[in-house]
Amino acid sequence: MRLLKLVPDNTNINFLRWRWFAIAVSTILVAASIFFLATKGLNFGVDFVGGQLQRVTLVKVVPLDTVRDRLNALGQGEASVQTFGSERELAIRLPLPEGADEAAASAAADRVRGVIRALDPQARFDTVETVSGKVSGELLRTGGLSLLLAMLGIATYIWFRFEWQFGVGALVSLAHDMIIVLGFFAATQIDFSLNVVAALLTLIGFSLNDTVVVYDRVRENLRKYRKMEIEPLLNLSVNETLARTVATNTAVFLAVIALVVVGPDVIDGLSIGILAGVIIGTYSSIYVARFLLVPLGVGPDSFLPKDAIADAERVKRRET
Amino acid sequence: MLDFPRWKIWAVIAALVLGVALAVPNFFPEAATKTWPSFLPRERVPLGLDLRGGSHLLLQADTGDVAKQRLATMEESVRTEMRRAVPRIEVGDISTADGVVSFLVRDVRQIDAAVEKTRGLSQPVGVTGQRDWDVAVRDSTRVVMTPSRAGLDKAVDEALDTAREVVARRIDPNGTSEATVLRQGDDRILVQVPGLQDSRGLRALLGKTAKLEFKLVDLNANPQEVAAGRAPAGSQVLPYPDSPDGGGRIAVKRQVMVSGDELVDAQQGFDQTNNAAVVNIRFDGQGGRRFARVTQENVQKPFAIILDNVVLSAPNINEPILGGSAQISGNFTPETANDLAISLRSGKLPVTLTTVEERTIGPDLGAESIERGVIACLIGGGLVMLYLFATYGLFGLFANIALLLNVVIILGIMSVAGATLTLPGIAGLVLTIGAAVDANVLINERIREEIRRGRRLLDALSHGFKEASTAIFDANTTNVIAAVLMYALGSGPIRGFAVVLMIGIVTSYFTAVVVTRLMVMTWFRRTRPTALPI
């Protein structure tokens, strides 16, 4: 049987030559992401800004503008109506007035139901989520904190397992991935919910997964080929692990694409976040994480066992 | 490398059989597994609210309540203690303003005795020797008691524990439903009731603190003063929505005749004369005697039935009530009377609870999510397995078997550990399918590489497994760090996702590395191939 090989044997692509191109791409992506984050900002869901979210499945199709106009006529503040999955599945978001109590919140939910029932008597009401400003503020803080801690924790682990340059390289490539995925969410205005934070955390673990495998190979080659210059050595390591990077990421990509296309619509934010992360993570582990090692000063001397250096000195002294 | 010791083979097989057996009940309908003999595993993966539908409420306790109540209780204790002191200590101007209890000692010579008595009212907190109240003397005549931070924290903690129990009793009086009531953080209680669609009744049940008191009506109070909200000494003015004179207020004595703490039972019933919904209550022995004595002494005078500081009704005592039973009438419907009966039975909430987060999920959405999640798992898994087989041939087949075992074992572990599967958890499962492949990819690519370098077959195999394992370990560790943080800082559904990821990481290491190696080596020993089909 002829086996499928997406990356042919003995591939030797000179990734180094495309380095400047990659730097340009990264710079543009990061700049665009920061631009979107600054201008459009993230479309925070009720988890993070508080308010009320109802998900409704309609039987007949009602134009979004009609729903929106009817809801705004209630005078309960600007209602946001979006579809998710199909055009019959609506996500309706209402702001809650400052200090609104439970009774007010459930009255607001009832009025929304009334409007929807009038438009489609057979509508199915799937979820009602009401989050007070107090809780949403905390969720936002802990969400941000967990992302930050995950990045630092993993970078520290890599620093201990390898050398500090690898830790810094990992941290920078993580920040790079994170900014671009956040920029993606800002540009598309996909609802940024708790699930998306989970996706980002997964992505932190996953993106580093790739980086670690490559670093592992760089370390092995640094020990094996003492005489080789650092740049060709990195190129060699990238090429040697390329088949694996492509194979694994293809597999993950296939699994996640199934989740995005046929999976439950409610977690689309999670699935799409992971998908975007997989794509960016693959790219960044080839370019960002690896070639950062050069300016950070990883050289042929890295990973020399300390006693080996002592030995070498002794030999030297005897020679003189 | 080739010689797997026999015990190791059996250990691996035993672990696999166990893992798969634990997952088996999930593939049968619940009705079928119930009839299985008891030695067979019957546990299923518990589903989160987002998959089965239900209500989720996060309640916030008003900790200010606790502080206020402590002040009031302490004020009462100080009065009693000074009265009981020998010789009696005359005090005046007791106040609970500014968050402290302070009082004037009339005879300056008694100040030391007063301080000693008040110190005796405080309790040690923890092991540091700190007490729950700090006592000081101001202007040499005034004793000031300040609640200490540690004391307040302890009181809040105890109040929350009690509140949690009360909430649990109210939601689930018979302990039969699958509701969960947990404390969360310092001042919150999490309530989850599967299957419940309308949380309004639930919130109504939790909104009441259900502090029931019986007090005598102060007949000497000047009606004009009462209408203005001013009460005579020793009395207080309370709202009375159904008052016959339409004033909406009534003055009652501060002293409590009997309180709801002395109840043994409360049931909803109907009044025999006018068929209105009422709540029938029964006092315990002590409460019953007290109620009997007070009613004997106050025949033909009215008393007030007070719930949460609102007067429900103020009937006349027609005759002494001796049996220890009484009837609470008010403007009730059978439902509200029943809710009140439940609230009274379960005790009073020591703090006011407000809902700060509420999520209600319909059952249809959950069923739909499960269905589509399973389809996504099948399609995603199918694609990944096809891809692996196309890429690595026989070795891909080995990896696929490992992958299937992995998913089944994850379900088995979740069933036996009672780890809840949530909607994001399904995504975690799909992602695990993709990520678990990584270990096999690393190994297989390494074997290919070693063969290209001209190693002998067996050498290539053992090197492939050995060299890949450091990378696999490091890569998995980064995932574990992310998952642990997600679990520590995340809430409900996100935790479900983190749990699936963590279990998946451990099981995938076992299936992808250990089990695959066993399969590869057994195959190698049986067939002694001259070339590896990879």
C-alpha cells in the first residue's frame, strides 16, 4: 500500500530564507489585531459585562430587524439580536439596569418572551442567562488572570526544562498567538464568552505543544552536531519535525472542523476559537518560536553538560 | 524492547478491560442498566445542566445582615448580663450605632466589673488567642465593644453554612431530587436543579428569610406617633400591609413571645370557618409552654404574627392557647401558604440571599447538543482515523485502536469518578481525539526517520518509542498546566472541559504509548517482518 505523505522524505525547505517574509506577516497580523482590538474591541458576552441573554429557536423565519425593532419598542435598552447556527436560532441580549433585582430581571425576560411569542407562537425558549454586574466583573478578572498565569506557568516550565532563551521564545510566541486570536475575535465580533476563554487556554497548551516538540529536537541536535552553526541547525530541526507538525495539526484540524461544522451551535465560539488557534499555532511554532532563538543567543554551547565543560578545561590544561 | 514481561502484558490488558467495562453502561439505555446484577458497573457519566436542562442560580449573601444581627444580639446579651450581675450593674444609653455596641456605666466604680462581664461575653476565635469582640473603655464611663475582623469572618462563615443547609432543605425537603447546593467562595451559594425550567418558584422560596416571631401589640402607643413611624420605649413600629385601619403600620412590643426557632412543624391547611388558606404550626415543648403562659396572661389582647419583620396579621387572643398549636392566617393562596410552610419547616435563613447569576437551560436544547456533539465526535474521529490509516498504514491501524480505547476509557473514568460532562466537555473530547494522535504521530515519524538513517528494524522501533517519549512528556505537561489553571479559575461548564482535557491527557499517554507499543511488539514478534510497512 502506498502511504500518504504530506511532507515527502528528506524535505529540506530553507525556512530561514523566508524569515523576513514571516516577520513581515507576523508584524502585519499583530498590528491588524491591535487595530481591531483598539477600534472595534471584543464583543463581550453577558458572562463578562452582565445582562441577560436568551436563546430562542424559531419555527418560522422572522427578519432580524423586525425582532430588534419590537424588542427596542419595549424600552428596556438597546437589544442585540444575533443568529447563531441557522437563521432560526436567535441570541437576544438585553442590558440590565444598574442594581436591577431578580424580579426586574425575570420581568424583562417575560417581556422578551411575549414579543417572540407574538412573532412566532411556536418558538422554543432554550436558555435564559442573567448575570449581574458584580459576577461578570469577577469572571472577567479571573478569566484574564487565568490566561496570564497559563502563559507564565508554561513559559516557566519550558525555562526549567530547556534554557531561558527557550522560555522567552515560548512566551513571545504565545503572546503573538494570543494577540492574533483576540484580534480575530475583535474583527469578527463573535460573542466573547467564558467558553472562548476556555478555548484560549486550550490553545495556550496546544500551541506550546508544537513548540515543545521542536525545542526538544533543537536540543537534541545541539548536542549531536556541536560544530554546526545555529541557523542551519534550526533549519534542520524544523525540517526534521515538519512531517510531525503537519501530521498532528492535520489531525487536530480535522477533528475541530467537524466540531465547527456539525457540533452544537451553542459552543461555536469555543470551536471557532480553537480552530483559529490551531492555524496560528502551527505557523508560529515554525517561525516565531524557533527563529526567536537566534537573536536570544542560543548557540552551539547551549545544553553542554556542566561536567563536560569542566572536563574540556582539564584536557586543555594538560595540553599546555 | 521485544520482551514485554508477561505480568506487564496482563497488567495492561487488565487496565484496558477495566476502563472499557466502566464505560459500558453509557452505551445502554438507563432502564436496561438498572436491572443489571450489582457486581456490574452501572454508573453513567453525569451530564451537566447545559446538556440535560435545568436551573442554575448563584446566590449572594448580604454579609451586612450578619454584622447587624450580631450587634443586636450582643446588645440583648449585655442588657441581660448587667441585670444579672451581683451586685446589679446599672447601665444606660446602650447604642449599636457606628457598628459597635456601647453603653454607659452609671456608677463609675463598677466600670471594671462591667468590662470583665462584657469580656466574658466574647469568644476566642481560632488559635491566635484573638477574640470575636474587642472591649475598650472610653471617657472612663463608656464601655465600647468592637466586633473583630476574625470574629465577623467566622460569624459570616457559620451563617453561610447554615444558609446552605436551609436552602438545601427548602429546595429538596425530602432529599430525593438531584439538586446540588454548594457553598462557593466566602459569601455565595450555588444552586443547581436539573430539569427545573421555571426558576421563579425557586427564587420565591429562597427570597424569604422566614424569620417568624410572635409579639404582643402595644396598645398604649399613640396612633399618630405610630403613623409617623415613632414607637414608644420598648416597642417598635412595623409595616402591616393588611391592617384593618388602613394605616399600614402597627406598634408591637420589642420582646419576642415565641419565635419560629421553637417550631417543630408547619403545614399548609385551610381555616375551618372561612376556608382561607392558612399555615398550621406546632411549637416544641418549651415554645408551647411559653406561648401558653403569654396567651393566658394576655387574654382579649391582640398579638402580632410577624414574618421577616412584616406583620401578617394581629388576631385577638380569645382564650389561652395551651396545646402548643397555632394557626397563621394572612392574605395567602394555597401555594404561598405552602411555600411559607416549607420555609418555616426548614428554618430561617440567617442572611438575605440575592440572585447574582441565573442560567436556565431548556431540555430540548440539551438533547440536541448531545446529539450533535456525538455526531461531531463520530465524524471528527472518523476523519482522523482515516487520515492516520492513510498515512501510517498498519501502524495507523494500531494508533486507531489506541484512539478508540482512549475515548472509551475517558468515558469509563468519568463515569466512575462522577466527573460531569458539559457542553464544552464534548468539545474537549473531540479535541482530545485530535491531540491524542500527536503521541502516535511523534512515534511513527520517529520510526520512519530512524529507518531512513539505516537502523535495523528493531532498533528503529525501540528508538522511535524511546526518543519520542521526552517530547510527548513535555508536550503533555504544557497541556496539563493549561487544564489545571482552567479548572482552578474556571466555573461550571469550563471545569467540565478542563476535567475532560486532564483525564484525556493521562489516558492518551497510556493508550498511545504503552498500549500501542504492546501491539507493535506483539505484531513484530509474531511476524518477524523484513521491512516495516510505515
